[in-house]
Amino acid sequence: MKDLCSCYVDMVNNSTNQSLETETVSKVGDESAAACSMGLVVVPECEISSDGWRAINNVKDITVGEENVEIPWVNEINDETPSHFRYMPQNFVFQDAPVKFSLSSFSHEQSCSSSCIEDCLASAMPFNCAIAVDNGFAYTADGVIKEDFLEARISEARDQRKQVVMFCKECPLERAKKTEILEPCKGHLKRKAIKECWIKCGCTKRCGNRVVQRGIHNKLQVFFTPNGKGWGLRTLEKLPKGAFICEYIGEILTIPELYQRSFEDKLSFPVILDAHWCSEEWLEDDKALCLDGTCYGNIARFLNHRCLDANLIEIPVYVETPDQHYYHLAFFTTRDIEAMEELTWDYGIDFDDDDSLMKPFECLCGSRFCRNMKRSKKTKQIMNRA
Ligand SMILES: [Zn+2]
Ligand SMILES: [Zn+2]
Ligand SMILES: [Zn+2]
Ligand SMILES: [Zn+2]
């Protein structure tokens, strides 16, 4: 008998549950609309492309060669295959998001000087890219996040008393609902970000302050979980605490575009980029952004949810833009992880929020801190009465 209290996110195939990989069809945007100096373009129409099929059929590498490493998939449980999606190693603008990566928008104050040495971490001098975090750079010479910075982020994520929650005067999420009465903002977690060196810095690509931009480098595997959670992602090697695993990749949407998709009943798994929403008086609709990995995404789409004590944490990372509205969402390990352990992150879902953009699902995470317990108990009581 299935334990109702254990957690479940089927990120793939199961049509009766929330799924990242349910077929959806995006409207084609005006491809000329998102021209920019770094080649950021509007994503083409979402369809089952030959690449999509290639990804599914390619047992050896679900990334179809888009990453530094091959990431195989395996199903030792049944005959299911991962459903089709287009693998993207980086975020792309869907249509209206005004994300522009340009050298001119990046001032000298926002990058290290050109006299900067090869590796910024090796220098005793503080560089501009270090000022965004406490005590210098976020990374150690071993390429992991510094212990104190990581611990502060973990305790903020897990302990409400340590969280700084900001409220919009008029919330873009509420405006996008287009209801007659605007509900008050539900609040946004103010989160510290990492700033990495970039092209305008004097250092090289091997600088220790460039981790996320160098991409995935661990041995990972997509696998079919034996405990009813559908597909998941696991590591095939031991991972140290603070190691970068992957980014959450998807289409960059404005919040109105996201709501448009949800109105059209397209299943999506949105990640709202709201870490700095309240840093200005009034946030315009097109500046409120999110990532949607439903149609186009990377291996992060296979990460299952775990309440509170997940072994990954997401941290905002700035690389190529000083724009506070757009950042990368990168996953780092919260502890040492053994080979073959499943990788999980806490989606931050409030299971009692019926207003959520995410399709509700029954949590099967198995964590003793599972936030879905109350709902599961209620379900059990109803079932017992029946
Ligand atoms: Zn550097
Ligand atoms: Zn708000
Ligand atoms: Zn720099
Ligand atoms: Zn749970």
C-alpha cells in the first residue's frame, strides 16, 4: 500500500499529476523582437522536434551534447521513457522579457579591472565582483561555496525567523490575475546573490569566481524512482558540500505571459525570479520575470521536490547582467552527498495555498518535515470514513 504521507512530484510522464513534461504548445513569438548583442533570441515554437526525439532516444545523453558532460537516463522499474522536451543549456527569452546582455550596460564599476590577474580568488586585493557577498568572494579555491555563506543561505531557507520577506505595494503577481479587486502581496523572500566575473573582467574563464557559467561537470543520471515519484536525478559520484550542480533552465517569461499560459491551462512549472522585487517603489509588469521549464529546459526539470531538508539549495547568481530583475538560479549541495543519492530541492510550495500557479500534487518526499502531512492526514480521514 502506498504511504499517503510520503511525497510525490512526478516531474515527467504521469498525466494525472503535476508534470513538467506534459506536452504543451507555446505561441510563436516574433523572432526579431528579442535581438540583442549576446545572441539572446526568442525561443522557437515548442513542438516535438527531431532534437526532442533524439533526446528521448538517446539513453547515453539526454542533453544531446549540449552540456560539458553526457547525462544518461535509465529506467530499471518499468518501460516508461522520459517524455519529450527540448534540451536547452541556457535560458532564452520567450517573447516580451526585456533581458538584454550587452557590454555597454555593464559599467566598469560592475566588473573587475582589466589589470586583474588570471584568478581573482588568488588575489589579496578586493575586486568589484566580490562586493556582492559578505567577506569577499562566494567561492573557495576548491570551487565550492564558502561554508559561512552557504550555511546562512540554508538557514534562511529553512528557518522562517531568519527570512527577510518584502511586500510589493502592488504585486505584479496579483495584477496579472486581472481580477477586479487586487489582493495584497503575499510577500517575497529577499535573498542574497552571488556575482560571478564576466567578459568585462580582466580575469580568465578559469578564474575561481566563475563557477555557474562553466556549466555542469559532475557525473549525473536521470533515473526512474522506485518510490512512486516518477523520474528523478541522481549523482553517480560523491559530491562535496557547496558544490554547483546545475542551473534551473527555462524560457524567460514576464509574469503576464506566465499567467496567460496558466489561463490557457498549460501545465507549467514556473520559478519566479523575485529575489529583488521590492528593491524599487514600483515594479513594472515586464520587469517581473520567471522561468518556465515546461517545454524547454535542462536536467533541473528532473529534480524532485523535498520538503525542508533537500540536499540542494537554489541561489541567485548574476553573471552577464547587472539588471536586478534577471538572474540565474543555480543549485548547490547543502551537504556531502553519496554516490547514487537522489538530488532534491525544496520548491517552496505552500500546500495550503489553493491560489498557487502550480498544479497541486500529493507530496511523497518522505521527509519528516513534510509540509503536506496535514493534507495527507485529512485525505486519510476521508478515506477511513468511506
Ligand atoms: Zn575574476
Ligand atoms: Zn509582491
Ligand atoms: Zn570580476
Ligand atoms: Zn513533502
